[in-house]
Amino acid sequence: MTTAVDQGAVTSAPEVLWTRDFSLYFGARTVSLLGDAMMPVAAALAVGALYGVSGVGYVLAVWTAPFVLLVVFGGVFADRIGARTLMVGADAVRTVTQGTLAAAFFAGVPPMWLLLLASALSGAAAAMFQPGVNGMVPLVARDPQRANGTLKIADAITQLGGPALAGVLIALTGPGTVYAVDAATFLLSGVCLGLIRRTPVLEGRQASTVLRDLRRGWQEFRSRTWMWSVILIWMCFGLFVFGPYIPLASHLVGGRLGEAAYGWAVAGLGTGTVIGGLVTIRFRPARPLAAGAVALIGFVAVPLSVVLEPPLPALVAGHILGGAAWAFWSVMWSTSVQTLVPAEVLNRVTAYEVAGSVSGIAVGQALVGPVSTLVAPRDLLAVSALVTAAVVATLLLVRPVRTLRRAP
């Protein structure tokens, strides 16, 4: 009875979510996500204009490599010194790297070594920042699912607005302004995180080594069949769906309907994500991962709407449906991890989860170019649609995933 009353109170009283700490965390995540969304466009346009496609590839690669290699250590340090402290430090590093690049662009042409160094340091800082994102939510919100749904909406809005803002700033003022704005977003994020009052209690933690902490995180991750099963499935999803989608879809949609059409498709994806986030704020299934897997079948509409070559309205509608499906699954997954993993190891477990998920996407992105010279891009996206359906079926066939119940 107590649980039912508490859940009802959280659902019916919006002010419970918007506490001081959650408002600060929401502000920190929103501005940080905006900066993250601006950077791919800035790298493509600013770095590409100076050093060509290969230069863009090098800059992006040296960001990804330290992120993948160091993110598990980020989980260890977040559990050792506190997620908020580590996140503030990561924001400070990225404020300096992006501010330095802004000054270099304002001064003239930044050398490639500086671009690569700043990108590597930024990727390493992101690896320290990301594991704490999950761990902070239960600390600042009494209702993690509502918090995750709200944050997913903010994520979608920044994904829509960030690239457009970056493009406009570069066109009107040059790349230096974009990097300066990006530095400011990390500075503001760090300030907001630093003002949060509620932080985990770290007293009483037994002395341990980094390797022992890594091993403990791996044991906690491995002991949860529902978790490692999903990550294994998700690695295939990243390899065959998420990784290839952007280069293939932009090529096919842009070539058939024009570059603006692909922009509308991306906007549809973001709109769907907002819709999915709104649904998760109210709908609380007893078996979150099963419900999320059923909803995820809607993501088939994303690659399928490109493969079938429909008119623009149908293409956008398919992406809206896919965006809503993805947002619903994402919130169900994040909430399950945050509420079913002990707080003292949550950041480490999150780090292993992130590393597994990102690795599949990275490999998919690396292979899509060579494979597309052997297989028609349209056929590759047809495979993506089939793999999405197979992923949904596999998630529902794995009993620990299908039967996992939400935390009280």
C-alpha cells in the first residue's frame, strides 16, 4: 500500500520532480548535451575546410579511442571519489580544451596536432563524465523514470537544435564562436553540478586497488544475466543498425529527395523522441524491459522508411515512430539499471554497459564504408531493418530480460 501511495504521489505532483538538485542537474545535462550535439557539425565544417575528410576522420577517431579505452576507469573513479566530483572535473577539462581551440580558430588556422590533442583530451574527459550520468539520477530525483523521461526530451531537443545552431554560427561568425559556445556549455554544466547539494556518502568504503574495483564492477555486471544479455544484443544492434544508419541514410535520402529531406527525417526522429519521453513520464509497466522491447519494434520503421523510398511525409512519419520507440526503450533501460544495481557499484556497472554499447556502434561506423562498396547501401539498410526485428525477438526470448520486474 505504501508503494502505491508513493508512486501515485510522484505521478500527480510535478513539483516533486523539480527539486533544486534535479533542476540543477537538468540544466547541467541540457547545456552539456547541446555542446555535444554541436561538435560533430563543427568538426565536419571547420576541420573539414582546413584538413579535408581525412582530417575530420582523425579528429573524431582520437576522441572515440580514449573514450572507449578509459570509460571503465571512469566508472571506478566515480565510485571512489563521487560521480559529481568527477563530472565537474571532466567539465573543467573540456572547458579548457574547447576554449583553447576557440582561441586558436580566432587567431587563425589551428595546427592539426592541437586539434588532435584537444580531441583526445576531450574524449578522455567524456570517459570520466559518462559513467556518472546514470549514478546521479537516483541522487537528484525521487522518481528516476520521470527524471529519465524528462532528460530524454531534453536530449532530443538539443539533438535537433545543436547541429542547426552550430551551422548558423559557423556561417555567420566562424568556427571560433562555435568552440567558444561549446566551452561555455561545459563551464555552465560544471557550475550547475557543483551546486548540487545531495551527493553520495562515501565514508566506510573499504580500501581497494583500481584493478580490484574494476574486477568488482565486472563481477556485478556479469552476475546480472538481464544486463549482459542486453549489452550483447545491443552490440549487434550497434554493428548492424546504429553504426551504418547515418552514412547510409544521409546518402540514400539526400540522393533521392535532396539534403533538406534528410534534415527533415532527423527532425522527425527528434520529434518522436520527445513523444516517447512524454509517454514514459506517465506509463509505468510492471516489466519495463519487456515493454521496452515490444515498443522497440517501432524502430524498424526508421531503416524501412528509407529502404522503401516513400514520399517525404511517410519518411518523416517513419522516423517519428522510430524515435518514439527508441526513447521508450531507452528510458525503460536506464531506469532499470539505476534502480536495480546497488548505488556503490552503479557507476562501474554503467561504465561496462556504455563500453559495450559504444563498441558495436564504433565498429559499425568503421565498416560501413568498405562494406558499402561491395553491397548496395539500400540492401544494407534492409539488413538493418531485419536485424532490428531480430533484436526485438531476441530480447523477448531471453527470459531474465522478459521477466525482469520494475523496482518497488
